[in-house]
Amino acid sequence: MSIPLYQAKAEFFKTLGHPARIRILELLSERDHAVHELLAEIAIEPSSLSQQLAVLRRTSMVVSRRDSGQVVYSVSVPEVRDLLAAARLILSGIVAAQGDLEDELSPMSAVH
Amino acid sequence: MSIPLYQAKAEFFKTLGHPARIRILELLSERDHAVHELLAEIAIEPSSLSQQLAVLRRTSMVVSRRDSGQVVYSVSVPEVRDLLAAARLILSGIVAAQGDLEDELSPMSAVH
DNA sequence: ACACGACTTGCACAGTTCTTCAAGTCATGT
DNA sequence: ACATGACTTGAAGAACTGTGCAAGTCGTGT
């Protein structure tokens, strides 16, 4: 049952490898959100949101609790904020180095 | 004309979401390596290694140069090291919370 | 010019992940 | 007890990713 570390890391990053899941984590790292609040911010089917939340729950990155008829999610590991920040840093470095990728990346950027 | 940032982030993390690519980045963040050196450390087919290197090249996370008959790779963004460290931190947090995966995480965790 | 080692690329097959629809659960208000 | 709003789950097909083999390129030494 020995899962090598690099394997665990890969799984971990894979969990972050989806736009909706990134959005969720960013919103949750600001403050806790009920599912319907997330739904209002992220343009996606309820069932799809639920699927992505399930992925994040499975990897223990978020936890949910019931609160007066709603389900409220929160990040279980506060360091997630640091990680997203580190990613932002690297990303801006890469973008700056490439200089001109921004234009190609714009389709559908209206949303955010 | 801004990139949907969460989309770019997701792509970025997706790039990290593969055991071989994690290994590669860890090795390269120690020092530059020629392909055949990577091959000696990572147990995969040459063509598979090459494919994964291509993925990392495409996302500008590594660069390659030819050097006396060999191809040498290096990380192009030094902050990658920080990112891997941040991931390690979160991972150990999650693991500690879950309790019993720790043993598996020790092989080679001395350095990384 | 030729062979060889060091890599990379193309490709087909297999496995994995996403998306959506339909159905199901659960707690609250009437 | 029933309806409703708030979510979750199951499942099927589409889309994407990874793997290994065969073939190809590139540079160096003979």
C-alpha cells in the first residue's frame, strides 16, 4: 500500500486541474460559501458543481456542513491560499516571459 | 483582453498532475539533467519521458538545450521549487489530518 | 558516407475525466 | 402528510490523456 510521494503530489495537483475547482477554492479561501452561493458565482450546472465539490471533498481539500437547510463548504487546509498565490506568481512569470500569449488565451474571458 | 485566470491556473496545475512530470521537476529543481540521466532515475520508456518533457516544454516550465550530443533540460521558472514545497506542506497537512498515509510518504522525502 | 547513440514524433489503443439528464435524498414550511 | 427548495448521485456518451511501438531526426565519431 505504499503510494510514492510523487504519485500523491500528482493526484493533488490533478485535483486542482479544473477551472471550476479553482474557482471554488478561490471563493472558499475568501470565506465559507453555501452551495447556492457558489452556484451564483460560477456559471455551471448544479449537478456539475456538485460533482466538482465531491472531488474536492474526496481529496479532503474542503469540508461541508449542513446549516439551516443549506450546505456550507469551507477549505479544510488554510495553506491552499498560499498555494494559489504561488501559482499566480509563477503564472505571471511565465506569461511575462512569453509576453504575447495573452491574446490567444482570451476566448471567453468575458466571464472573468 | 485578460485571460480567464482561473482557466490558466487550471491548465497550469493540470501540467503538474502527472507522476513522471513531478519527478522530472523535482530532479530538475536540484540541477540540470540530460534526458538519459532523467531516464536513469525515472522508470519509464524513453518515448514516454519525451512526451512528458514535451508537455512541460509546451507550458514553458522547462527549457532544453543541446550540449555535446545530449539534450539538457532545466526549469525555466525557479519558483517551481517554492510551489512544490507549498504542495508538500499542504499534502502533509492533509495526510496528518487523515492520519495513516504518512508511512507511504517517507520514501525520498528527506530532500523533498 | 555510414553507423550509432540520444532523443523526438506519430499513432493507435486503452483508460480516465467531464458534462448532462434523470432520479433520488433530506430538511423545512404549510 | 405533502410540496418545495437545496443538493447529491448514477449513468452514458463525448472529449481528453497516457502508453508503447515503430519510425524518424540530429549530431558525433569512424
